[in-house]
Amino acid sequence: MAHAKSNLDLTQGVIWKQLLLFLLPIAAGTLFQQLYSTVDAVIVGQFVGSDALAAVGGSAAVIVQLVVGVFTGLSSGATVVISHGYGADDREKLTRAVHTAIAFSLLAGAVITVVGILLTPDALRWTKNPQEIMGAATIYLRLYFLGTIPMLLFNMGSGILRAVGDSRSPLYYLIICCVLNILLDLLLVAVIPLGVAGAAIATAIANLVSALLILGQLMRAKEGYQLRPRQIRIHRATLVHILGIGVPAAIESSMYALSNLLIQVPINDLGTNAVAAWSATSKVDGIYWSLMISFGVAIMAFVGQNFGAGKYDRMRQSVGVCLKIALGMTIVLSVLLLLFARYCFRIFTDEPQVIQYASEIVTYFVPFYFIWTFIEVLANALRGAGDALVPMVISVGGICGLRILWVLFVVPHWHTLLSISICYPISWLLTATILIIYYKKGRWMRHAPVSPPVSGS
């Protein structure tokens, strides 16, 4: 199959060079996605106030994270299936997977929109969202859910392009839409004082534009992954294959979000200042999480293409290279965050108590970020090879299970920001240790279509 100029063949070339060429646009893209939500928070916090910042960044943000996380997990199944087909040069498999993935996005987006709008008030009550920001949070969430279908289409379309080695096109479209989002935020919040509603409307419009751009790119493609609107339908066997990989990842993402939602409850009990601080912290250290997500996306596609091509030595070597690059970037970012986070918080609010709380939270999290690097890279490498169930079990048990037990049994007796925060690094350490052991044993290679050659690497 002749590859388009924007597509990288990840089965050829020097590993670190190919990985960086593929990774850098994804990293830039995830940072722009983080900028979407950060701009909302900055403009709302400065032009409306701390209560509005808490409304868009407290329980509402965690609920959005839950929805996006579930579908991102599901779409990872499509990315893996498409990367396998692309690496194996299987045009028929590619065509079925692309059209099934888009059809599934439309269906899932419609369901999430209706259910999300209906259950928004109940979801906010379940998380003990502070009553004084309940109205604003409800408006923000319901308007956000109206943009679900475009958001899912863009995420799925980006996953398809990255699976075939094109990480640049999604970046270009994200830059366009991020600039649009900023302009609309300023117009609908600062100029036309619509408050949190303006921020949600701006994001929904930007999501729509990004979806149209990515769909247009897929329809213009000349290869096996070209999108033809008349062929959009669900192929049952392909959907089963996609969900076989995507459902465990979706369960893992949903459990992350649910455990975070459970943690949001004792944070809410500490008051609006604590909620605003937790929100501001999530925006500032979101830079790190965005970059780590990009490493996960990159290694999943990289491993997927080489797995499909039967290049198992190259696949393993790419995991080691990715870990080294990710650890180096983690150390640099951790130092920068510890030095400058307090100054960054002033972008969101001038409230001294909020800044003090947020600075404390950063010191509990940042020194332990290097542990998460192993989880992100190894879990996604395993998914790229088709092993989605075991990473899900390890992550759900080690991270989510421990956090839930911590909130239920430790926090009631030690209800402070410190006690709530430190359950994160403890859960990372447990999960990373188990993942490293499982990866080293190599049982995940049983998913290979042929017996892998003996490797001396």
C-alpha cells in the first residue's frame, strides 16, 4: 500500500527518530486540547469569579472527564485494529474498521448526549457539588453535552489518522479550533457576559469545527482508510474486535474518572476554596498529563503497526526508547512545576487561600510523576499488541481500588488536602510495580498471530 506523504511508516527507520517525529505532533495536540479547558477556566475565573471557576472545574470537570475517558478508551480499540490492518497491508480490514468506528461514534454520541443532559442534576448531587455553584455547574454541563457527537467524531477521526501514521493533521486542526475557542470564550464571556454558559457554547462550537475538519480529511484520503459516507455502518465482527480491545480500556478510564469523582466528594466538603484550588491544580499540572497521554497514544500506534507487520523485536525496542524519552521529559516538567506552579495559579485567581491550597497539592503530586510514566507507556504498549484485559485489571485494582478504599476508610479519620492527595502516588507505585513485572514476563505476546522470533534484544 502506497503511503500518503503525511503518514509515517512506523515499521521502518531509526526507532527514536520515527518515534519523535510521530510523537511531537501528538504531544503538541494534547497540549492544545488541555488549552481548551484551561482557557475556559482562566477566562471564567478572571471575568466571572472563583465560584464560576469551581463550577466549571469541580464536579463538572470530573464528569466530563468520565465521559471523554470512556469513549477515548473505546476508540483506542479502533486505533489498535486499524494500526494492525495498516501494518499488515490489509485494505479490507482497514475499510471495515474505519466505517464501523465512525458509525459507532455517531451512535454513542447520540446516547451520551441524551443521557448526559437528563442526568446532569443527579450526577452533581451525587458528588455533593456545593449548592452555591449548582446552577452554574448544571448549565455548563448540559451545554457541554450538546457538543458530544462532534467531540467523539473528532477523537475517533484523530485515532484513525494516528493509527496510519498521520499525527500532523489532527494537530493542525486542533490549533485552528483552539484559537477559535479562545476567541469565542472572550466574546461570549468577557464581551457578551454569558458566564459559564458562554464558555460551554464556545467549546461546543470549536468541537463542531474540529469534527468537520477531521471528517473532511478522511473523506479526501486515497488509501484504504478513506471515509465514504454511504458506507458508514457497523460491521458486527469488526465492532466485536474493536470492543474487545476498547471496552477494557474504557472500563479502566471510567474507573479512573469514578475514583476521581469519589475523591471530589471530600474535596467538595472542604469548601469552595478547596474546590477552586483542586480545579486550578488540575489545569496547571494538566500540562504533564497531556504530554503523558501523548506518549501512550504514540506507543500504542507504534507497537500496533509493528505488531501487525510481525516485527516483534522492533516493537519491544520501541517501548524501551519511549520510556527513556518519557522519563526525561517527566523530570524536566516536574522541576518546572515545582518552581513555577504558584505563579501559574495567579492566572486563574487572586484569592490567597485558593493559591495556598493549590500550591500544597502540587507538592504532594509532582515529585512522584516519574512513577506514572511506567504505567502510561507499558499499559498502552500492551494494548497496541492486543492485550487490553490484563492492563485494565492491574490498573483498576491498583489505582482505582486503592483510591476507593482510601476514601472510604482513611479520609473519614484524616480529612485534609494532604490525606486526599497522597493516595495518588501510593496507588501509582503499586500499579507500576505490577505492570513492570507482567511486561517483563512477556506472556502478553500470546496475542501474536505467529510465534515471535527469539530476540536477543
